[in-house]
Amino acid sequence: MHVLVTGATGTIGAAVTAELLAHGHTVLALARSEASAEAVRAAGADPLRGSLADLDVLRAGAEAADGVVNLAFDHATPDADALAASIAQEGAAVAAFGAALAGTGKPLVVVSGTPAVTGRAATETDPLPTDGPVAGRSRTVAAALALAGQGVRVSAVRMPRTVHHRGAGGFAGLLTDAARRSGVAGYPGDGTQRWPAVHALDAAVLVRLALESATAGTVWHAVADEGDAVRDIAAVVGRRLGLPVRPVPAEEFGPFGPVFAADQPATSARTRAVLGWEPRHPGLLEDLENLEP
């Protein structure tokens, strides 16, 4: 299969590109700079110059491919307005892919986060949130899944709050970045709230399985660790960086503050049973031991 991948040089995207190539697929990777294009070539894929904002490029790339994996999202969001702009950009890109793939039966894999459900771990059948700072991404995924009625074999892979590799990535990575800036490994609230996590290499396997075999309109959870307490995450970060560990106001984490403060464990039982996915790489707390002081 010749697959268009966006976000191919990110933590998840690099792992997905390697996973696809290792299983006989070819990859056309969106690259918004020459440096990204060089990284794509070094990985064994072909670059497609452009950004997520270049809708004509996205449509042309999708039309030339046998399937699309959309992973690109601008997480460098210093404020709520920038986050909203990133969400709008993602929504427009997914709509462009839908228009290009309509009626073809080709696969489209989109990603989002796992939802938070009061009192239990979220499952694949739970709806995504319709309010809060990332609710716009829920609307994007809903619009994508509706493409199943237009002849697109679309599926959604929900990523946990932390997708990690060598101690970096996801919300744990944002917490680490905040600790380096502030000199404190902080966490909101009492730190008992739980974040699910997955190693990027395990997440990549699930993306490939969804691309190859998921039926249209289905939802999957890339969850390995159902929920690590945030204060346990902060404790490892603090120890590795030689910083004090203590509670800090949620506001210090910007627009992600409410999400950081929420208890949000999730399970992947159905995903494992149906697609045969089985995580094999280190969990988050073990992987954080790779952090450099």
C-alpha cells in the first residue's frame, strides 16, 4: 500500500513511518521544510513538500495514495487562540482528505485523545468530550467517522495523553518541559489523577493495523498503561532532573491546565481483542528513566 502520512517526523509519525516501511508499504510523507524532507528521505520515505494548511497539496497527495494516515497537529500552542487555530487547521485538512477519498473505499486513519469518564476507565465506545479546550478535535473526529457513509474506510485511533519514546513526548513531555523552565517538577491538584500512556512504537503498530484491516467507522484505543498517577510521573521527572516535586496551580500549564487536572484512565480491551494488538515496549514510568538531567 502507498500511504500518505502527515506528521511523519514527529514522535508518533516517525514510528508509524518505520512500522509501515518494515511491513512492505511505501510512504509519501508531508514535509513542510527541507530539513523535514531530508529526515523523511533518511527514513526511507518520499517527501511531499507542503504543510497541513496546503489543502490542494493534501488533496493531490491523497488522490495519489492508497490510504492516508493523518497525524500532524501543532502542539506548540502557547495560548488558547493558538490551540483553536491548530484545531481548525486539523479539521480543514481532514475534510480535504475526505473529499479526495470519497467513494474510493480507501482507508483514512485519524487520531484524537482518549476521553475522560467519571469513575472508571474510558472505553472505545465512550464519546469524546463536546466541551473544554480540545472539544474541537472531537468534532473533527466525528466528521471524519461520518465519511464511512461516503465510501471512505475511515477509522479513528485514540491516543492517550502521553505517547512516549526515550522519555519524551505527550503530556509527560509537556510536564517535563514545564519543569525545566520553572525549576519545579509540578503537578496540578493532589496528583492522584491518572493519565493513560503508550510507547510510540506500540502506537505505531496499532495505526498500521487500523490502516490495513479496520472496518469503516470504527474507533480504537492505543492504550498500554491504563493510568499512571500524575504525581508519580512528576516524581520520576523531578528525580531525573534533580528538581523539587510539588503541586502547582493548573493555570501554570496554560490551555491544557483543565486537561492536566482531570482523572482520565482508559482501557484498550476491545482493541486488543478485535485487532490483536499487544503492547510490548516499556511503560511510561520506566521510559522516563531515559530523561537526561
